[in-house]
Amino acid sequence: MTAVDEQLAYRQARDLQGAGCSTPADLKRYLAQVSMDAQSLRIGLAQAVMHVYAGVPLPDHGTAELPYPQDVLEGRLFDDVMRGPEPEKGFPRALVPDPALANALRHTMRLLADTADAAHLVDALLARSKSALPQEGTAMSPW
């Protein structure tokens, strides 16, 4: 199976998962899955960046300010962006020396965190507003 075939199969499986939602409870379960996937992908990306650029795994603990290791890494990438390509005296060596790449990685991590947060928000709003939910048999096509 080629990489393109794997991507297509993954997309089709995700499409079927979404299309399988027929009730608000199904939608809530799907949103929980989206949130978990986004969080897992963010942690996996942080692990990958650490292995590629530092040669070590992501620490299993954060700091007092940033308790989660992936947040610490995102902060470090932000520092790399702000520092630019030239090293500054008194600052640690850049983890990702290319500021544009560091910014793209940081942005990807931020988007994954935002995706997880947005899925939680939609779930909370669905739970709060029963009137926003379609009644059985009344769903209308938006097309």
C-alpha cells in the first residue's frame, strides 16, 4: 500500500466515522474522539521534534509555569522564533535553528491544542443548549 493509498484509506475511515453520527449522543462521542486525537497528535509531534532535534525523548514532566512537556516544547519553539537565526548570549542554543521551521512547528502544535479545546467547547455547548439539538426525525439537509 502506497502512502497515497494509506492517506485515502484514513480519510475514508474518518468520513465514515462522521457519517455514522445520527444522534446528538453520536456527535458528542465523535467530538470526544476528535479532542483525544488532537491531543495525542500534539504529544506525538512534540516527541518527534525532541527526537529529531535534541536526540532525546520529551521529558515526562513540565515546569511550574507550564506543567505539560508539550507546552514547554511549544514555549521553546516560540523562543527559537523570537531569537532568530543568530545565537544570543545568555540564551540556550536554539532547539530548531531555522526560525521559520520553528514557527511552523509551534503553529501546528497550537492548532492541535486549539482543535482539542474547540471540540470540548462544542460538546459543552451541546450539553448546555438542548434547544440547539435537532429533534428526532426533523433534521433537514443544508443543501
